[in-house]
Amino acid sequence: MIHSAKLSCIILLVSILSTTTVKAQESFYEQDDKTFKGFVAAGANFSQIDGDNYAGYSKMGINAGAGVLTMFGKEVGACLEILYSRKGSRSNVLKPASTFTFDILSYKAILNYVDIPVQLYYVDGRKDQFGAGISYSRLINQSETFNTNPAQNIKSEDYPFKKGDLCYVMTGNVRIAGGLYVSARFQYSLLSVRNVTPPGFGRNEQYNHMWTIRFLYMFNK
């Protein structure tokens, strides 16, 4: 009887430990049943304007906002965000304007947008998230600095960017711990953001081209 009681205790203890271990693993690797998951995000854009005669993601700007992920099941969901996003272009490289009588010493464009990305998401067992979709951006304001030799009287408001920008977007969110993620995003304009460009500063049709690195915190409770 004593041996049977000891054996029963050992079996019960092993069963409890096994259940605890499985539950601990499930808490990290399996998606919970919460349908709506709100989150906040903040980071930096690394952008350029394709068509301005400069290459490289030289313009850094803020990317910050909030969103909600709606799950249709354990693996598939949809995500809506509202973000403040600063894009643009920047270069200090001397660029002779071959068809004009001046040289471009430096150039900077700042474009402040409200971005509204809508994406379909795949969520794996580790809760990493991978999405693709479209983003509508509304221009808040624009600012450009033209540094030429000899100086030219060029005004940014005479060459306005379009108020709306429609982009395709791809996102990867990798879970660090709990609700904290590190996120990478690629975004590119589907339509030109400007059709008239200052003479000597690139082709008329220009496109926003951007990578974003940010941290994201998702509220799971």
C-alpha cells in the first residue's frame, strides 16, 4: 500500500509538471483567442523620392501611431493603422544641371503625411506577423530646400506634391517578448506623387520609396 501510494504521488507529480510545461510552451508559441488586438508603434522612416536624380535612403523621419489587428482565426487576420509619417529626400552631393546654367549643391524635401495602411496578416505559431496590402497617405504639408550655384529663385509651393498617395506595403513583425515586437516595412507609391518638378531637379513623375524600422507593442489583454 505504501509503495502504491508513493507510485501514485510520483505519477501525479509528473502529470502536473508535464501539464505546466506544455502550457508554458503554448503561451509563447500558440496564438491566443483574442479577436481584436490593439497596438502602438514608433520608429523611423528611411526614404527617398524616386525621380529626383538622387539615390539612397538618405531622408530619415518619424513614423508613429496606433492600430488594431483583427484575427479571423489563429493564423489569418487584417490590420488597420493610423500613422504620422515623415518622408522625403535629402542629398549634399554636387550635381551639375547639365541642361541648365546652375549647379545643384544640395537638396532636401520634407513631406509630412498621415498614413492609413490596410493589410492582410499571417501569424505563425510563435506569434510573428507577416502582412501585405495598400496604404493611403494624405499629405499634411511639404517643404523643400534648393541650394544652387548661382542661386535660383525656386519656390516649393510652385511645384506641389499631390495631396493623396496610394502605396503598396509589406510588413514583418518579429516578436521579442510578451507584446513587444520589432517591425520592418517596405512601402512604394503606386502612382506618381508629383507631375511637375523644378527645372533641373529630376523627372516630372516622382514616387515615394521607403523602408521603416520601428518597435511595436501589442496589447493582448
